[in-house]
Amino acid sequence: MDLTQGTPQEKNNRAKKMMLWFGIISLIMSFGGWTSAFLVSRSRPDWVSDFQLPDAFIISTIVIIISSITFILAKQALKKGNRSATTILLLATLALGIVFIFNQFSGFQQIIDLGYNFTGPTSNVTMSYIYLIAFVHILHVVAGLICLLVVIYNHFKQKYNSENLLGFELAATFWHFIDILWIYLFLFLYFVG
């Protein structure tokens, strides 16, 4: 496929999708580097090897999976022209994203309650990695929530329809990516950590 072919709108759409994928690939590389460093650091004598992730992280994983499902259903409703269902499902996705972040911070509090701080004299390298990986992911969920707010705003302005879905699809792709990324990170920290 020749990327120079098509109308200016088609070229613009392809360029936006390509930029999103470049960003996603750079995030994969960043988190890949952090999880690789995590693996290398496990040989340190001060590594906490028997640590169990708090239940709040399990709950947040379930919540984020449900949020991807609601986003998929919102797109299907939009394609069918069902604006009210689209609105409800987009708002549900937004709420689930906020619940995810709340659970992540609850998980951090549970770690602190166990006596593991992320910095300072009572910290250790294991918890610092868990905090770094989870917190940077939370920042990307916040970015996803901002994208979702833009989608909701544009939906209320009736910008999207079955033929014009670009912004909706870009936000959905990013949202599904950060969801899949969390599932990977959770499984990695749960089974490797």
C-alpha cells in the first residue's frame, strides 16, 4: 500500500494513526526496559523475593478489563447510531478508569501499611520498581482518561458517526493498549516479582 495515495483526509488519518503507533512502540520499549531492569535486579541481596501484590491490584486488573469491554461496546453502539448507549458506555469507561486509579493508590497504601515505603530509609529496590512501574502506568491511564474526555466532549458535539470515527478509534486504540499493558505488568509483577 502506497502511503502517498488517497485524499488529503485519508493521508491525514493514516499519519495520525502512524503517530499513535510510534508512541505505543516507544512505550513498549520503555516498559520493556523497566521490566528487564526488574529481572536483573532480582539477584540483589536486598531483593524482597516473597512479596505478594496487594488485592487492590487484582481488583484494578478486573476493572481495567471491564473498561476495555465498555469502550468496545461504545464503539459498536456508535456504529449502530445508538447515541444514548454510546454515551452511557463512554461514561462507564471513564468511571472505570477512575476506579482503576483509585485501586492502584489503594494498592500503594496497602504496600506502605506492610512497612514497605518507596523511598527513604524503609524503602527497598523491589518496592521502588513496583512503585515506578505502576505509577508511570497510572500517568498513562490519566492520559487515556484525558483522551476519553475529549471523545465524550466530541460525542456530545455529535462529531462522530459511523463514517467519521478517527478520534474515537485513536482513543480506543490507546485505551486498549494501556489496558493490555497493565495486564502484562500485573502478570509480570505477580509471577516474576
